[in-house]
Amino acid sequence: MNRIITALLLAVGSLLVLSLTMLASGTMLKASDTQVQSQAIACAVGFVALWIAARLDYHFLERWAPVLYGVTLLLLVLTLLVGTTKGGAQRWLWGVQPSEFAKLGVIVALAAFASRFEHRISHFLSGVVGMVSVAIPPLALILVEPDKGTTALLVGVTVLMMIVAGVRIWQAVLPAIACAALLAVIILNSDYAMKRVNAFLHPEKNRDGNHQVQQGLYAFGAGGVEGVGLGMGSFKFNVPEHHTDFIFPVVGEELGLPFTLGVIGVFAVILICGALITQSAQDLFGSLLAAGITFLICGQALFNLGVVTSVIPNKGIPLPLVSRGGTGVVMTLGLIGILVSVARTGVIGAAATRPFGNPFNREDTDLPEVE
């Protein structure tokens, strides 16, 4: 397990180094020095959060899950009431994005609920209805901001955690279909969202709406195998906010194919490490935490890579640990710390409490006997 933790931390560290390097490569851009400094500070704070979370026993999150869930809802409500609006979305409160904090709140609340009712989680009311009821309030508040990308991501996390908890797959698919239908209705009734969908479906007729994606594809092509050299790329001059959602094309243009494949490989390492930690966790709560965190980080990365390569419609969502964003970096590093805590604790008790061949095995799914 120590090797898994080491591989995980090395993967995370390499992404942060790449992030700071790509931000520094834009030294000729206005305020780029400030961006590097703020990101470096966020990384430092995030590493403190990682260290603290890794040292603590993750079970304290189960005890504090109701408080964490309540604070999450309070912050999201305050964001809608007194938050700052940027780019048509009201997502910022006192300089941070509570939706990032909500990712932790949702995962912990779902894991605590499923762990509390583990013996009845395969029942439809206790499993599907119960876990969906926990997830709906924060997801609805995030959707209203609006932040459809984070909402869709957390829907995926919720469904995966249901399956890991023991909910039958066909039952878990039902809320996913319902949420997909709801998002489709919202998109169809949103002019801004439909412009992005039309730009994806008919790029030749929507050059303005597809400008970011097209420029990103040109950047990958210009970089080729070897890249044009660090700091020598032109993509960052053609696309605003390239250092957030579209930082991956900057990597492709300046550093070339080996580094773009390397980024994908690093996220694959995180996915494998997270899966192994999920498997070795000593209890259901730990397994659900590890599974939720792993899917959240890797799912968000997959979402971002799909957007910048024009596989899915453009929806602003950052590349974890690489895109600039203080709140996101701090929260992601804190989540990695929790993952390390699950791994460290799993070393002690996993063999005795969980058969290695089936990480989600539970010997008795009936109601516990009363002594």
C-alpha cells in the first residue's frame, strides 16, 4: 500500500509542477506573474490540507457528516443570495466557489448514509430513494447557479457510489436517466446552452461559438510530436481564459504529444491507485469515500479532455490540479489527503474485514440481529 500512496502522490505532484510550468510559460502575458504566485500559494495551502487530511483517521468525517452537509447547503444558499456573478453565473462567495466545497460534502454525506444503512442499501427505498434524497438538495442549488457541468459530474459520482454501496445497477440507472432528462430539458430551454450544442453539432455554421475548441484543435496540430517549445506557443494569445478550462491545448502545443499522453497517463495512475485503495478499504464508508473521490477527480479530467478535443459539447470545467483555480486546487489536494488516509487505515484492517477478491462484499445484507 505504501507504493500505491507513493505513486498517487507522485502523480499529483507532477500535475502541479506542470500547472505552474504552463502558467509561467505565459510570462509575456499581462498579470501572468500574479497568476503563478496565486496558484503557488493555493498549492502550498492545498498541501497543508493534504497533510492534515492524510494524518487524520477518515472516520471523523462520518461523525461530522451531518454538520458538513449542513454547512454545504448553507454556503450554496448564501452563494445564490449574496454571491458574486461572473460570466452570467452566480458561483462565487467571498472569493471562493462553494460548489467545490460541495463536492466533498456530497461524497461524505452519501458515504455516511450508505454506511449507516448498509444492511438495507439493496432495498429500493433505503438505497436509491435514500441516497438520491441526500444528493438532490446540493445538486439542485448548484444547478440553479447555474453550473450544469458540476451538477452532471456529481450525478455521475452519486450513481457510482450507489453501485459501490450495493444498490442494484438497474435501480441506480433510473435516477441517472431522470437527471439526464432534466438536464436535457434545461438545455433545450436555455439559449446559451443551445448555442454551445449547435456549435458542437454544426461547427462550420457556428465559428464564433466554436472558437475556443477550434483554436484548441489547431494548437494540438501545431504542437505535433515535439511541440513548439515552452513559452513559444500562440494559442494563449488567441483564446481568453486559456489557463483554466483550455490549459490542455497549451500543453499540447508547447510540449508536444509525449506530454499530452503523459497527462492522460498520470490521471490513469490516479484512477488505478484510487481503485486499489477502494478495494483495500477496511469498511464500506472508506470504500465509498475512495470511490467517490477517485471518480470525481478522474471523471472531471475526462470531462475536460472531452471538451478540448471536441468529443463533447463545450462546457466550462477545469482540468483538476492543472487548470488555474485556488479553490479547486485546495479542495482537490484535500480530497487526495482523504484518499491517503483511507489507504493508510486500510493497511491495518483490510485483510481481516474485507475479502480481497471482492472489495464490496458484505456477508449479511439482512437486518442485524438484536442481542
